[in-house]
Amino acid sequence: MMQRSPARQRQIGAAILMAMLTVVLVATLASAALWQQWRAIEIESAERSRAQSGWILQGALDWARLILAEDGRKGGSDNLTEPWSMPLEAARLSTFLAVDRSDAILADQTGSALLSGQMFDLQSRLNLRTLIVGDKVHAPTAAQFARLFTILNLPNQELTLLLNGLLSAQQASNAPVGVAVQAPLLPQTVDQLAWLGLSSNTIAQLRPYVTVLPEITKINLNTASDIVLRAAVVGLDAASAQQLLQKRSNKPWETLDDFVQAAGLSAKLLDTEGLATQTRFFEVRGTLELEGQPVHVMTLTQRDGQRVRILRRERTVAPVFGLDSMAASPNSAPPASPRP
């Protein structure tokens, strides 16, 4: 048997090694190309889903605005028996499409898409913006917040921080252009109260009962929770507040006189300056789950008559509390009072 020379064996070994390296290189390049193609497909799919979600949620927002505009056209009080307060539970998007042969393909494509949403009355809570009028603390509103802090067993020191911080921020915002003032920024959401030095625990406790609106507003007695009612009305205890909620569920109050009569209070003793039975500011929340990816949109709207304007809008893929960081729904049954 002929034996190959050592030089020939080295050449064969080098050729085999080169072949193996070539195979590895080709496999690596093919894997990289495949990964790039997969990544491009995933990005395109995510972008398509994002665009589809945006259009669907925009349509849902327009629908909500029509509901609010129609309610404004009818006039009267704003209460929890009206269509705007009814939540849309998670429903398949295909249920909103016409069920006929021409829509069969579209219904199959949207069968896994879930749409839900709800509108909330933002004037069902105490408005932090009402605390400061001009460059001074508004005494009646400050008294309401003091009662709220007492009901929630929150430290008075943090109430002082809140009042002083908002006052300083408001004075700084009213300062002439070019004048440097050392003061915190005016909070735009409840979570931003941390700028004023409030603790996370206090903010979490306040979140269901306070809001930050762009202007001074009144509390809607028809949608306020029992705790907000107790904070807004002097001398109202927990039992009386619950009784008022029961009366309100049977017959909402059309005027302040109806509330005074239901509460059995003296009209002379009741400070009606900051109370009302109508609302101008609403929060519209919508969630669309498309291909397993939820998209949340929260919109702050202002209604004047039949005109409904969008003031601010936030979109995220993670659950949100809302522009005012609300943790509890004011349209649902109010939570139990932490203190009688």
C-alpha cells in the first residue's frame, strides 16, 4: 500500500480544515442573515400592530367624544346613571363588525383583538389646582384637604408641605420672565406631588381622591365617593355619606338644592361655592390587546356644551393609573372609609 508523504498529509489536513472553516463561515453568515430577516419581520409586525392599535383606539376615543357631546346636548346633571359612565368590558373586536359573509375574513383577523375602556368624571375628586387662587391659598379648599388628610389618617406635616409647595410653585410660575425663583415646578399629575416632598405612601393614599386639572373646578356631588363627600361637606360623617350614596343611586341630584334637601343640611351652613352637579372634565381610558400585546391610552378631555376637546393624551404598553394617577375608579362602588 502506497503511503502518502508527510507533506501530502499536511496538505490534505489543511484542505479539510479549510473546508470546515468555510462551512462554519457560511453557516454563521446564513444564521446572521436569517436572524436579520426575522428581526425585520418582527419589527414590521410590531409596527403594524402599533399602527392598527392606534387607529382602533382613536376610533374608540372619537366614539367616547360623541357620547360626551350627546350627553352635553341633553343638558341636566352628570351622574353615574348616564351612558358615559358605563364601562366597556373586554370584548372581541369582531363583535363590533357586521356579521356577514363580506366581513368574514376581517372578523377572523380581528378575532383575537380585545377592546375595553371606560370614562371617568375627574370632578368627582378634590382638585389640587383649586388650592391656590392667585398667589394665596384658598381657605375653603384647604379646609377640604385638611378633612381629607384626617379621614385618611395622613400626617399634617405633609399637608403643610403640599400647601407650601403648591403656593411656591404657583408664585414662581407667575413671576416675571427673566426673574429666577427657587421653587418646585407645578405638578401636572398626582404622582408628581413627590416634587413637593410628599412621601410615596401619602401619594398612594391620595391618588383615588384628588386630581390635577388645568383650571379651578367644582366637585360633582353626583359622582364623588363617600370620602370625597365627607371632605367636601362640613359635618358629614361616614354613616350620613353612605346614606347619601344610597339616595343618589335611586335619584341623582339635579341641583344643589336637591342635595341640601337629601342631606338634611342647612343651606346657610353649606358652602356651595365649590360644589356642583355637573362636570366638564373627563378621563377616557382605552385598552386594546392585539396579538397578545396590550396598548393603553389615557386621554384628558374638556367638555363645554357639545364641544369636547382633547387636552392631553398618553399611550403606553404598560398599565397606567391615568393622567391624574387614579388608582380607584370613581365610577365604581366607593371604598370603605378608613376612619369613621
